[in-house]
Amino acid sequence: MSAYLQWLLSPSDPFNVIAGLQTVGTLALSSKVFFWLIVFIVVRYDLAAFVLLFMKLVNPRVFFPPRMFEYADYTPLISVLIAGRNPGPRIADTIESVLNSGYPNVELIYADDHSTDESVATARQYERTGKVKIFANEQHCGKPSNLNVAIMLARGEFLFVLDADAAVTPGSLQVLLAEFQDPTVASVSANIMSRNGDRTLITRFQEIEYALAQAIAQIWRSKADFMSIAPGAATMFRATALRAIGGYDTGLGDDTDVTIRLRKAGWRLKFSVEASIRTDYPETLSHLLRQRSRWTRNMVKVRFKKHRDLGTMRYGFRNMLLFYEVLFSRVLLPLTTMSLLVFAVFFKFQARPDVITGLYWFTTSMLFFKVLVARDVSGAPPLARLWLVPFYPFYRLPVRITEVIQILREFLHIKPWHPYVPRRIWQQIPHW
């Protein structure tokens, strides 16, 4: 038993930590492939945190939206569009959050996707406010089709697409609206935060994950006009821009598809860290992995099949660069990382555990730094989550394995249909 505990705790031994980090450095300098892989990972995933911290210290105003000169004396109508299927009693919380958001000129359209619970009856109670409209679909058509119905019914100059299980924080609509003073901006996404972060260990890890993705990745992408996705959970659109591209594709109409079509049309997409919504994260590992399986397969379907022409110069150098950056970071890098990990554990480095130890502590050190930067910039995750950082790579491991499996399944065209799209609609759309 004592031998097992000694082996289990050996990665935390200071001597092994230092030796492991030295080994990683030596290996990087002695292997050109490994060296450039580490350089890419550091630049792609870690450099942004250092830059954001520097910007926050030097010029904090860079994180705040411009003053609302254009809308100082004018509050345009904002149509909040919600499409949901069996959201349950949460739909009441969502509607009330919109009505109590603090923005005076707002309408809410809830397009129900043939729910079998009491969602429609619950939502209809708010029609008496005069600001809520309900459309109850008589058959299951999928979220994109219902959003298109909501777009047709909307009267607003701006359309805020919101998940049925999300809640808008007060003042967020005004913050999002301010960014549209730039006439080239088609959409502004809000910061997605948790309202069930304390529920399970899985939701606690997701608080860290979303903070890193939102407060770091989305900020630098927004500033560099390099937004790869406008999340469908909470994004405000210029109505003319969304209608000009034809709304949502009913077959592959997720947020990635809309994002790419807007970029192809020449629009800019932005992100606001000050505007936020709170939503429910998956509370079990099985639910989380099912969610990420769907996200990953849709990512491959949309980016690298339907919109593979984005990888040419047809839509400009920036969009081409974005295509290959996502290809490398979302497809090639996960495949390479998992292959190297399997090779290292089972074949090459069985006698050199210091390499694995060094990589682990290097990654963990960077995670601590990035989590603190994300906390400083956006207020999330709570400081009480810091103790989870050393275990975060182990949370990411099953997620990463699932993503790799789904990437391979999608490229090999193994069971491509997902219940997210009704089968009758799936059979009518083209497949790439």
C-alpha cells in the first residue's frame, strides 16, 4: 500500500516536477517537431492570456464597449428570439429575465418546437404583458426551423437569439446594443456564465472551461476580427444582416453555420465580456459527452464539408487563415496530441515518466495563470474553483477523447445523423 501511495504522489514531488520540466525543455530543443508543437500550443492557447493581462493593466477601457452616442436618445426595438423543446419551468425564468432586463423597448417571441410538457402553457401566461408572443409548432421541426419562424414574426431592428434555459443579466441588452454603432458589425455575443455551477463536480469544471473560452479566447478573437463562432445561446444580430443571409439552415442551422455565412458576406462579429447570460451546464458526464459529440460532429459537417471553400482566397485572406487555424486547433492538434499521448504512455516513455510529469505541470502552471486572468477580466470562475485546476486536465481528457472519436466518425461518415435534426428534414437536405 505504501509503495502505491508513493507512486501516486510522485508527480507532486518537487524534485520530479523540476526534473520533468527540464526534460520537456530538453526534448523540445532536441526535436524540431515537438519543439514547434509546443511553440504553437503556447502561442495559440497561452500568449493571449499574457496580452490580455497587459492590456488590462495598461488600458482597462479596452474591455468596455463604446459609449452609446447613436442610441443615447433612441432605444430601437430588440426582438428576443427563443426556440425550445420541453424547456420545462425554466422557460418562465428565461422570459422574466428578459422582461426585467432593464431595456424598455423589447419584445419576446417564443417558438415552441412541439413540446410535450407544459412549456407552452407556462409561456402563454406572459402574453398579457403585451411584450410576449408564442408560436406553438404542431410538429417537431428542430431549433433552426423554429428560429426562422421567430425571425419572420420579429419586428425589431435587432434580434437577440437566446437559449430557452438561459437568463439575461440586467443591463446586458444595452451593452450589446452599444457595439452596433459600427455599421459593419452583424452580431455581438454575450459572455456565457453558469447558474448551476455549484450543482456537481462536472458543472464546476465547466465554469473553468467556459471562463477560459469566453474571457480569453472570445476577447482576442473579437479584437482581431477573428471570431470563429457566435454562440447560439446568447448572440444579438443586426436584423438586416441575419435576414440577408436567409436566416438559419434548417438542416445544419447551428451557430457555426450562421457565423461562417455572415463572415462570407463581409460582416464583422464581436464579443462583449460585460454583457452576460446565465445558463445551465450539463450536470453529468454522460450528458456532457453527448453534448460535445453533437458539437464536434456539427463542427466538422459545417466547417470542413459544407463550408470547405472558406479555405480558399475566395473570401479573403483573414477567412482563409481562420479556416486553417480552426482546422489545426480543432482537428489536427487533438488527433496529434492523443496520438502522442498514447505513444508516450504505452511505447516510448515508460521508462521516462518525468516527461509526462513535466508536461502535466507545465500545463497546470499555465492553467493557473489563465484562470486568474479570466477571473480578473470577467469575474469567473469563482476563486473557490482554483483547487480544481490541477485536476482540470483529467476532466478534459474524456472530453478530448470523445471529440477525437467524433471527428474520425464524421470524416469516415459513420452514422452522421443526429436527433438534433428531425429525420424527415435530414433526409431532404444535401450531405457533403
